[in-house]
Amino acid sequence: MSPPLLSVRHLVTRFRTARGQITAVNDVSFEVAAGETVAIVGESGSGKSVTALSILRLIPDPPGHIQSGEILFDGQDLLKMSDVEMRTVRGNRIAMIFQEPMSSLNPSLTVGMQVGEPVHLHRRAPWRMALEKARELLGLVRMSDAASRVNAYPHQFSGGMRQRAMIAMALACEPQLIIADEPTTALDVTVQAQILDLLKDLAERTGSALVLITHDLGVVARYADRVVVMYAGRVVESAPAAQLYARPRHPYTQGLMASVPRLDGDTNVRLVPIEGQPPDLARIPDGCAFAPRCNHATDTCRQAPPALRDIEPRHQVACILEV
Amino acid sequence: MADPLLRVDNLKVHFPVMRGVLWKKQVGTVHAVDGVSFTLARGETLGLVGESGCGKSTTGLAVLRMQDITAGRIEFEGQDITHHDKAQMRPLRQRLQMVYQDPYGSLNPRMKVNRIIGEPLVVHGMAPDKATYDARIAELMRTVGLLPDMADRYPHEFSGGQRQRIGIARALALEPSLIICDEPVSALDVSIQAQVVNVLQELQERLGLAYLFIAHDLSVVRHLCHRVAVMYLGRIVEIADRNALYQEPLHPYTQALMSAVPVADPVVERARKRIVVQGEVPSALNPPSGCRFHTRCPMAMDRCKTADPPLTDMGQGRSVACHLHTGA
């Protein structure tokens, strides 16, 4: 098998806060193959977004910093690159799509300039050609009336159109990897389906790998090839999507699946909530972070965090239970 | 059939759009709610679903009489409350309560939990002495799954799910017959949503409450509601029993909405037939002519552009507003 496109190894990202140092990403490892769609699933505070920002080295320092680990992209460690080298990767070979399309677009520049900017910067195309490319890209993301939209400003766009513009910008340099952090959370469901269908379709057509960060298990089921489940800064389970949904192994994954009502679920049975509260990163217990909410927890669980281990080919779980 | 607990008849809420500073001039009207009718029985949950701007929250506020009504009629427990003012509403507030979406913004950060939950009791004179008051607070907290010894804490000491329980306890304090829940779980983490959903269901079984459940999450609505009304641009386009609606949605918008929601199972997802509508919800300032959905409808016909389909009774408690089903 060829080496993966992206290999995150033992990544640790910390933040200094008023309540002491917190480890937002704790020993996270996962891989993304070329052209593959990997979903990172977790609730607020699970470290999924910080993982994404760490890959692009966009962690604000201070208060945050990447403590240790390796992020191998196409064989090169991104963490060893200089800032100048990193700028040739960002927006060029790895692109990012953020949750809030309004705050991630510059309100004082036309959409065309923003979509064309990566082409101008990375491909050294003159602005005239970059704007031509922007027009083409806006057509590619099926923006109606793309030719005239190039000169419009973000405030003239609806939420769905802004997210289309963000996708166009991400695709501008035909990146090998697109990281989308909750790209549709702020959008209505019918628009969410349009945008995700578009993103998946374009990633497939251009051969880009896609890392999709989400809390929505339905979105994962519809779009992902593989799933990485995070809890309290750690990966607790990682598996091909079909395998994970057919037989979730980690008690947290099992809990998540049982607690979410499904559009085709049995309405006569009660949902099974995960008792307790999501973890407070400033007060992570010594052992497994999920132990306080886990029905199967034993004394061993409370001593040391369980390591991620293979239970089947490509299926890893961080739990000591023989599941 | 017995009299419904709540009857909303041809409700309209329009907002004027003004221009100018000194000489204000009305330049348009937002038709936020434009002719909505439904009934809600005692002990029943009616879901109100739709995308942003469909008027579901405004409908909830109008029922609470926290929003002026342009036209129509609202009856609650047999009384016409359409034109009730604040003073007239006060005795009814005991019976008609609200749970809000944002568990952070809806609790006063400077009040301890026992005052937040107990304030309605004091306002309505239902706590004659300290002992009754404390006992009632403890009972309410236990009802929603909070420990009574947390009563002395401030809201910031609680997590989102716990705060939402505090909001529910406050709504329950006066023993209402109807609680309007506006997106009560959408601000919560997924593992916490189920806790609140279960609390709402248990309370209904125990106390016979009715809910008007306003939400955009179709899976949660299906789990919780007996009947569901689907709204689009200020109108109800389809209303039916939960099972009928989810098994066989008739309105093209309901179908599109259902098929946009992914099922958390890759095998089912791959086999699903999907209807994807194009574009986004048009502005309520200038709603499209004819059927308001015709601009996005995959099945639009010529008459949909001109004739507005009325909400028509299809039997078995289902009504649909679509020429495909109602047109001869």
C-alpha cells in the first residue's frame, strides 16, 4: 500500500488558560489516504477543530502551541517547516473551509478577488487571469449567474452562497487535501444537503482527500469513508464508516449512536442518553476520560488512559474492554 | 372531539419594513406568519418544523401573546386570547409557559437557581411560606433530574444540559397545561440532547402536558411529536400524524426536507432515494406568487406560479397545500 497522504502521529496541542494548561489534543494519530473522505466526529471540547487547525499550523500562539508530534503530509513533516514553506502549503496543497462563512470572508473585498487570490499567490497568475479563474470556479460550485457574482461582496450573498464561495476558494489551487470544519452547521437542512453533495462531488472529481469535521452522525454516514471518533482530546475509535456503524466498539461511540434519534428509528423506545456531562478539559481524570460516564468502567480504567489498539484491520479502539 | 387546548385560526403576523429617520415610511411588509391554522389537544405534542424564516418561532411567540397579531384568532383553554393585553394574560401565564433555545441567555446569571425556578411561584402567589417554597423547589428540581442541593448555585455553575433542565423546571413551576418549546435541544451537545428529550417525554406522561415543539431537527421531532406541521415561508404546507407524515410525505417540500436529513447508517444512506431541491428559501419580504414553494419545487406546474393552493383536508387528520394533491 502506498504511504498515506496525511499521517498525524502523536499530536499534542496545548493551550494556556486562566484555569491552567489544558491539553486540547492529546496524543492524536490518524491517517488520510489520497482521495479518501475521513470524518472526525466529536462533541464540543473533543479537540476536533484544534486538530484541524494544528494540521494547518493555525493555532494562535500564545495561548496555544503544538507541543509534540508529527504531521506528515506527502512525506514531509509540516511541523518542521518554516513559516514561509508553510505558506506554500496552506491554501495551495491543503485548503480549509470554516464553519462561519461570513466571518471567514473579507467583507471589503469582492468575492472574485478572494476566490482568485490563491491562484494569484500560489500560481503567480496575474490578477486578470486569477479573476478569470475565479469566474470559472464560481461556475464549478454552481453559483447561479457566476459571471456577475465575481464583482459582488460577501454581504450580498446568502449563507449557502457564501459557503459555495468558500468551496470555490478552497478548490482554487486543486489541493490534495481539503479540511472542512463543520461546513454546514450554520445552514438550513436543504442547503446543507446541497453544499455537502457539492463538496463531496468536487472532491471526488478532482481527486482531493477530504477531512470532514462534524458532530452529526447522519452527515458522517452519508459522506465519509472512514471515521475518527474523538473524546476529550483523544481518538477513542477509528474505523471504516460501514464497520463503525454496523458494530461500534468503544462505549462512547455506542453511547452516541444510541442517544441520537434516527429518521428511521423506533419511536416507541426511549433514547438512551449518555449520563453525566461532557468532560471539562481543565479537569481530565487520570485514566480514561470517558470512565466517569461509562457503564463498563473498572478500576483499571481510572488508572491510565487506554492506548489505541488494533482490533481488526483498520479498526482501532482505545478501550481495555474485550469488545 | 373535545375542545382542543389550543386553537389557532388563520393567524397572521406581519412586520412593517420602515425607511427613513425622521419621516419614517413603510416600504414593505414581511409576511412572517401568513394564515396559519392548527389545533393542539391536551397532552399532545405538535411539532412545528421548517427552515429559518418559515415563521415557526413567530407563531410560538404569537401564541404566547408576546408578539402582536395582525389578523386571526387564538383560543387557549376555550378563551379567546387574540387581543388579551399583559394584565389579561397574567392569570393565563400559569397555564401557558415557554422553554427557550439558549440555556445561556435565558437564565439570569445573577440569580441563584432556587430564585430562578421559584420566581413564578412568588409572582403568582403560590408560595405562602418559606417551607412550601423550598419543598416545591426541591420537588421541581427532582422532577427534571437535578439534585435539590444544587439550588444555592448560580447558572454558570451548570452545564448546558443542566441549564436547560432549570429552564424546564421554571416552566413547570406553575403547573401549566401547555409549554411552548422553541428549539429546546438544538444548542446542546448530542450526548446531552437525549437527556433533555427524555425529561420532556417523562413529564408529559406524568403530568399530561401539551407541547408545541418548535424545531428544525426532523429526527428529534419525529421522536417526540404526535403530530407535525411543516411550515414554509409563513404557511403550513402539510400537517399530519407523525407516522403518516414520515412514512409518506405528500408535499414536495416535506419530501425534500425529509430526504435532506441524513440517516445515521451508511447502508441505509446508500440505498436511499433522494430529492434535492435547488436554491434557498426566498425572502419573506417578497414571497413568490402562487404556491410559495414553486420556485424550488421539482414538480412545479404552470398553475403553481399563479394559483395559491389552499391547505386541504385529505382525511385521517392530514392536510396538504399542494396542487398535485388538491387540484382536480
